[in-house]
Amino acid sequence: MPKCGSSVTFANRKKMKTPFNIIRSVAAALALLFSALIPSIARAQDSAAKPDTTKQDRFNLHFQSTYIYQYKPQFAADYSGPNSLKTEEERQNSITATLYIGIRLWKGAELYINPEVAGGSGLSGAYGMAASTNGETFRVGDPSPTLYLARGYLKQTISLDHDKDTLYADGANQLQTSYSNHSLSFYLGKFGLSDLFDNNAYSTGPRTSFLNWCLMNNGAWDYAANLRGYTLSFTTVLQWDNMTYKVALATLPVVANGEELNTNLSQEYSLNAEVNRAYKLHKKDGHLRLLGYYNNGDMGNYNQALANTLGVLTPSVISTRQYGRSKYGLGLNIDQLLSNTVGVFGRLGWNDGQNETWCFTEADATISAGFVINGAGWKRKDDNIGVAVVVNGLSKAHEQYLAAGGLGFQLGDGTLNYANETVAECYYNFKPVQAGIWLSLDYQFALNPGYNLDRGPVNVFSFRAHVEL
């Protein structure tokens, strides 16, 4: 799920190769680590399969692990820079494993804790494309498996009446319980803003859906997060029938794409708001979401970086950083069920693009659309096919900065023959058994990687194995 990563030097990138035997060893270790937990998890699943509307769980336990292998053939490029996607043939692996612990504390109060292990690397260390091809990888210098606390937060829900209660079944970070359709919820602690904002029924993330960064979330939403996609936040959610209103105050990293979060809100902070409407079109479910965000922090400015060079030196946006600079943007998100087996989705996104990208990816405008087909039509109801296209763009200031040889935390070919970056992705999810195991084949075709007409096109072939308990 997480998408962000820390800055690393060009020299360190040569160490990012992840041998398959490391991934295999990690997978074996994880299997041993959680083998003792599987009976308890299985009992929780059995309970969830036939929910008792009178029961509210006191505790639950779930687990996921996702392995992704990617292969990129050699592609043509007129030139390359420090942050370019490598032109040579490349193979990379990644693996994540997450334990989901849920505890009911008192009436309406739930505590969720998620220890997580992640290892491996994206293609070229997740450099060279705004629409990076593996949402399970981060821009970190060391690909070795790392254990960290992904989430640890308190949720308090207050029912405003009990006329319309909805049962929520047991699941990851969800105790089986009933919430009123008129309720107020508060989230406090560490989690991903994308857990609550910019959700979509058919473009749900790299573990079960599209792998590409700009399909799992709105690429122009520079959402507050550390290098692995998590932040400290206080979020309020008001549910009122078919309307949902969300507001969040969150921390930003101390430096762009950094690991450490700045808890001094007088220096850096992020505000996010979203309005969601659930509706029916010809008796088929649909959702419309409008998102807005405002980040304020120690950011550099593209135009100032260009002015400082006077046409002689390579511009550096880092050298222009100062507190009080901001980035703001809007996002539109829609999903619609067309039939019992076909759903469509789309996203639009824009940000002002004057100050440097701070957290997610270097896109100042984005549009994406796609569809997902359930396999019931060919008697494989647990399988599905997804097809989508995303097109990203840069602001003029951002484009000129990269064309002058400037480096962002993700992009920098040394110069730039600008064109919109376009990626098409398709996948097939296959569920071989009734247990929570999915195997996927995925293909991505990228035009103008890093917004550069002089590089590409690029083909990426992927295999994914995902387990849920």
C-alpha cells in the first residue's frame, strides 16, 4: 500500500540489487513466524464468514503477504541522467508481510496495530518514472528486509442515532461491529492517509489490484507520508446516510521523501478534506469523491532554483528550501458498477506545481480511467481482469527545472524533451483454491518515462503472489 521513499545518492543506487535467495529466505522466515498464528486466524475467518449481527468482536488477528517479481527488457534512450530509469535489462523482487491486530477497548473504541516487514527494490530503485511500476516498493538505499511499525492508531466512533445500523464484517483493521449510518469517528495515531482518503472500489492498491503508483492513488495528490507511506494524523469522519465527510491534520517528513516525521506543526503540516457521495445509477452502486489538500513546509521553489543558476550552473531546488512554502491541489474520484460483473473507475488530479514535490510522486496533473471484470462470466467468480490507462503531466516551472538539468527526488534525466508520461496496465488475478491465495500476471506499457520523449517506450512484465489470512 505505501508509496513513498527516502532520497538516496546515485552511488548508493548501485547497491539496490535484491537477489532472489534473499526474498526466498524472507518468505521462509515469515512462514515460520506466522505458522503458530494461522489456527487463530482461521477461526477468525470462519467467524467472519457467517457474521452474527448480535456479536461485537473483542479481538481479531489477520495477516497478509505479497511477493512481486518484475522484469524489464532493455529499451532505447538518447541519454540518461542520475535519476533515470535504467535502459538495460532489469529484474527486481519485492516482498511485504503485515500483521493486523485489532482490540476493542471500550464502547466505540478500537485499537489497531500493524507490524510490517518489507524488502526488495523497484525497477531502477523506483527512479525515472512518476508512474512507478510497483506500489509495494520505496526509494530506500538498502533493499534488505526491514521490520517497522506501519500503523498504530485509536479509532473512536460515536453513534448519533441507532435508526440505521450497518454491520461491518471482521477483516483487516476492522473488528466485526455495527455502526450507525449517522456517526462520527475519530482516528488518532500512525496510519496511511490513503487508508481513508481517495479510496476506490476497483483501483484498490498493488496487493490485489493495479500495481502502478498512479493507479493505486491520485498521482497529483502529494499526500503526507514518510518514506514508507505512513504519517501521524488526527482524522475526523462524519457519516450521514449516503454522504461521508473527512478532514485530516497530518505531519510531513522533515525533508522531502524522508523517514523522520516533523511533529512541530508550527513548521510543517498537511491539511486534507474529502466529500464522498454514494449513489445508485440504474440500481447499480457508484461513488463520487472530491478531495482537496494543502501542505505547508520547508520546500524549495522551481522558479527560484532556475533564477539562482543564471544559465551557468545546474539548478538545485534543495538549495532554495524555506519554511512557509506550500503545495495545494484537488482530486476527483469516481467508481461505478455497470453490471453484475463489470465496474469502471476514473481519477482526475491537479496541484499548483510551483514548489517541490514533498512526499508521493512527481506529477502535477493526472488523469486515469479503467475497468475491472469479475470472472463469474467464465465460472471463475473469484478471478478478475483489470485494464487501465494513466496520463501524467508537469507544471511549466517543474518542466523547465528538469529540462535545465535539475534533479527531483525521483526524476532527472539531465535534460528533458517534454511529453506527457503515459502508462497502460492490465492484469489477471487467479484464485487457485478457496483459501486466501491469489496469483497474478501483470503487464505495463510506458510511453515517455519521466516525461521524456527521448526515452522509451518501456515494457514491464510482473508476477504477483498474494496471501490473506
